[in-house]
Amino acid sequence: MRKRRLDLYPGDKLLVVTDASGKVTTAVAWGGPPSEQAARPGEPFGAGPTDPGEYVVWGVEAHHTTEKWPFSRIPWGAPLKVSSTDPNDVLWEEGHGRWRSLNALLGRKNGTAVVAGMHQRLYGTRMVPPTWVFNDFGPRAVRYFVDSNKNGVWDKGEEMKGEMFHTTPDNEAEESVFRDSNPGSSVDPPVSMFESHGCIHMRPTEFGRLIAAGAFKRGTRLTIHKYTEHFGP
């Protein structure tokens, strides 16, 4: 029996989804650049090609990290509020009713200005939003691993890749602004895609449709092709 599979062609910036019936769906997917690039100011490391190979999907998660990407230490959607004791600090909710300081988390003294400035750049209004919308990995990310023993299960000793499928705060904001300006529109919002540091960037609307359709169901086989390999004739 045929099973669903995923094929990523980073040279084509294309993800190909083949379902159990053989039906093929494609989606825009931008990986890293085809060659290594030095880190830009403020970045923890440089960009590089998305690693080719055979993998298995682990699942979909709201991803946040404890290191490397400062704004990704806070989960997407975490409630925010300006501190009542320090107007230059923003508090974010970790768990039920436990509020933490953004200044303390990021080692800053001007968290309110930083958050308001990021919101102005992305959404056009200078404000502290009600929730965190700056996680570099977007609301959800798809993780995958190296299935060394080919049993379809993430076992001890098998590598969970640091690269993942996700959207970006920039593209999430572009889609949100478009919908606000075009209520009731049935077209996919236009977004400006860009290469990642090695992860795979997806358009938010397309990514959501694929997740809802089960394209990234746990156990799905994923092939990431070399940049010189292309989809189709």
C-alpha cells in the first residue's frame, strides 16, 4: 500500500506532498542558501544549505528555544503586558499566572521600546501587542529526525534535526495585515519569502493547509534532495 511522503527540492524552493492515493500537492518552501554564508551582525551563526537526506517526521509543535535565538525563547502567543512597576519592561506569561520579565530574559533595560519597535516594523503600529508574535519559528514548527534503524520511530541515539519547517514573523505579519486590509478575500495573502539559516520557510496559509490535511503526520517519510536535484522532467 502506498504511503504519504514528502520531497523537498531546496534548489526549486518546492515541497512536494504525495498522498496515499498518489495525488501530488506542491507548496513554496525556502531552505537555506546553496552555499555557506557568514553570520550577519546580531546573528548567532551563519546560514548554510539545508541538509539533504532521508528523514521521518516527528510531529508539529509550538517551538521555542532556550538559546541562540533570543526572541524565540518566548512561545508564540504568550500573553504580554507592560510592567506596572517598570514602564520600560514587558512581562510575558509563562504557565498559569506566572509572569516573567522580558528585560531579565533578554538582558535589556528597554523591553517596552524593543517590543513596540518590532511591532511597528512588522504591523505598522507602535505598541505592545497582547500576545508574543516575534518567535523566529512562527506559531508552529515541524520537526524531523534521522531514522537510522528504519522503524519510523524516534529512538534513543537517533538525531533530531535542528532544521525544521516553519513560518516567519515577517510572513505571519504580512498575511495578517493583508487580511485586515482585504476582509473576505479568498486569495492567499502575498508574502515576501527569503532564505533561512538552514530551516525550511513556508507560507503561513499554505503551511496551515498542509498541517490540517495531515501532510506532516508523525511517521511520514521525508526526502530532502540535493540542490542540484529538481522536481519533474
